[in-house]
Amino acid sequence: MLEGRFLSASCTDPYANFALEEAIFRGLNRVTARVWRNNLSVIIGRAQLASLETDLAYCTKKRIPIVRRFTAGGAVYNGPGNINWSLFIPAWFDGSGLAFERDPRGVFRLASSVVVRALRNCGVESRFDLPNRIVNEEGKTCGMAAYISNRGLLCHGTLLASADLKEVERVTTPLREVAEQRYVRSNPAKMANTRVRYETFLREMKTVLEESGGCPFEASQPSAEELEMAKMLYDERYGRDDWNLGDPFAERGKLA
């Protein structure tokens, strides 16, 4: 019988959490979901320049970490009032309504369908909006990013629940500066909160995943191997300024 894992962890260190995201993907052999939170931080896409996507002086003054994830897309807010979710699906997995997708749009539609249903179960109406976001009547509530390979897929998102929207705008508004086309630029949007509670969303995500996948999702923790890989990635990448703040196409920080 197919079985998934549902991970919810107490760690709120953004560097460690994004190292774990990559570690889980590298060793992916079982459909896995996470619902998790970070301390206040700015998360940039793998092909972005931090200096163009956030106010570095403000982040330095406020001691706000800037972390580069290994998935694509633009800069997002993490911190108080924000809920992160992740969905990992191996290439071989086919759980009826939850299956591996190769097309990025298909991945975003798949993942958003789970989140939208979970939000509806929480009493919150929302919908998927192309290319990779979830919105309600007030604005964008969740951005998504993905990574797809022959191993499987990862789609993760940053859901706004009760965040300070002025702070969200302050740390994710890109500079009006022209950059080379190889650097991905963030697209500003009007943001909105869902007012969903973390514990309620966590419970409903697990319920919807089990319904969609046609299999139980066992409450679990990362394996020893995943934690060991995450520690290595933290030391080699996520804990280093040249990865987080440097040029992603430079020799030391080049994309994997």
C-alpha cells in the first residue's frame, strides 16, 4: 500500500529549513509534505540577485536574514503571520488525484488545488491564478516555486495568514533597476492575508493530501540521512553569504 509522510517541525531557522528542503528532494523516495514556519526573513529565487530584490540596508539594520532557495521564482516574505508548505512527489508516484507532473503549470495547478481545498475546509475561499500564485478577493495570498527533475518534483509556497503587509511590501519590493535577462526579477503584487490559523491549516492540509493521494500520510520527522544531508548543504551553501547574497552565476555560487 502506498503511504506518504507528513512532516511538521519546530525549527524556524530559515537557513536550516531551506537546506532541509533540498536534502529531502535529493533523497526523494516517498511522497512527502511539510507545513512549517520560519523566523523573519527574505527568501529569494535561485537565479536572483539579492541586491536587486530587497532593501539590503534595511535588512542589515533589522538583522533580517536573506536566504537563496534552490527553486526558481521571485522574492517572498517569511516570518510572523506566514505559513510555509511543501509537497514532494517522486517520479514513480501516482496516487489518483496526486501524481507526478513534468509540466510546471501542471505542478502549480496540482499543488494549488490541495492548498485551495485545505483553505476552503478552513472557511477561506481562494483560487489558483496563473502562473504560480493563489489569490483571494483582496489580493495575492500565496506564491509558489517548483523544481522538477527525473527524480520527482518539489512545489512549495508561502501562505500569508496574518502578516504585517507593510513589512511584506517593504522587504519584497524590487529595485527599479535594469538587470541582465539571466537574472529573474520579482513581480510586485497587492498582498492579502487569509486569516487562517497554523494548526487548522496543518490539519486540513493533511486531510486533503490523504483524500487526493488515496493513501495515509504518516506524521513523521526527517530521517537521519536527510538531516545529515541538510547539515552538509547548510555548511556548503545555505549558511554562506556567497550563496545567499552573491551572484548566482558566479563560480562559487553557481546554480546546481
